[in-house]
Amino acid sequence: MTMSETTIHPSAVIEAGAEIGEGCEIGPFCHIGPQVRLGARSRLRSHVVIWGNTVIGPGAQIWPFASLGHAPQHLKYRGEDTRLVIGDNCLIREHVTMNAGTVQGRSETTIGDNCAFFTGAHVAHDCVVERNVTLINNVMLAGHCIVGEYATVAGGSGIHQFTRIGHHAYVGGLAAVEGDVIPFGMVLGNRAYLSGLNVIGMKRAGFDRHAIRNVRRAYRMLFSDDLTFKENMDEVQSEFPEDPLVQDLMGFIRSGGDRALCFPRHSQLS
């Protein structure tokens, strides 16, 4: 255990075998298990519990009562050595829970760099949360979900297991999402429907007006009622064969998943 420049409150329990990076601050009543590797300059405020085969990158900010790396909530779990991997510079607020993977899945739950998880958010077993994702308060992410980079899931939303949320997508508050959300898509409601594109998120991410305009036109073409969805896909492919964002969106749809796509309601094209 590396102790150089690290401060550990006397009430904290660090099990033998844990690896603590330089410059960490571990506050009162934290408990860190023997397989944990905590990156440099991480700060655990108080009452944080990290267990299991858990790796956390440098710069983590973890607030009270977060529970990371415990056994997955899966009835077939029999104590296998699965793990949780959290990237660099992640913000993990109060009462956030993240579970290890299962051998029935990827054997790993993976969190990318620079993610933010606000109070009460849950990341279940075998999920992949890519970099720069934000989960707002009380988001429930079920097992085996994939959340693309820069996506935002607003407060109180529930995401069905095996669902894919595309990059730069936005899930509105209290949504119940049981279908895949296309990249740049915005979904709302219970059950969630595709309500348009996350144009605000695209602008914040630095996409220029021309790129957004092309994605918006492709979106309208894809979900037009004039042709079948397959015919609409062929039309979009023909019109935007070289556009990288449109082709990325098309690739997401073609690759399929375990869930159907979220579609717009009638007259919800924007």
C-alpha cells in the first residue's frame, strides 16, 4: 500500500492488500477492501465503501455512502471473481451504487473517464458507461446496458437491461426506456419515445451547424411515414454516403441489439 502524501482518517479501514495511490484523501469511516486499487489524488469524503476486484482511476471524487464494487444483484452469482473498473476523474456523489460484472455477462462493469454520477444513481452488473457520461439523481441503469460517450440521463429515469443509449443522446427525467436510443437522440416519457434530436448537446459538444443540419435531415428521413423503415434507411444511405455522423447513426441501427429502437410518436419529427 502506497502511503506517500496520502492522508487516511484514523476511523477508516483499509484492508491488507489494497493499493492506494499517492496524494489520496480517505475520510472518516471509509472501508476499502483487499482487492481494491485506488488511483492517485482520489478523495473519499466519508462513509465510502469500495469492495471486490475494483479499479478506480486517478482523480476520483467520491462522496458519502457510495457503494462500489460489491456483488452484482444477480440471482445466479456464485462469488466468481468479476470486477468493476472506473476510469479517471470521475465524480461519484452520495449513495451511488455500482456493482461488479457477472460471468453470464462481460465479467466486468466498465465506467469511462470524466463521468458524473449524481445522488442515488445505480449502475448494474456488466454495464458499459463510456467517457463523459452524466447520470443525474436516482437514475436506474439495469444490467448489460451500454451508454455512449457524452450521453446524459436525467433524474429518476429507468433504463431496461440490455438497452443501448447512443453517444450524445439525452434521456429526459422520469423516462422509462425499454428501447435503444439512437446517437444524438432525445427520448421522453413512460414508455420513452423518440422526441427529436439532442441538438443542445450536439452544440455543446462542438458539432458545427452543417453537421447538425445533416443529422436532422437524416432523422426526418429515417422516421418518415412515407416509406417503410428499411426503405427510409436506404434513402438516407443514398443521400449521405460520406457523412461521418449520419453513417455513425446508421451503423448504430444496423448493428442491432437486444432491444428494439425507440421510435417517435406520430408528428414528433423535429
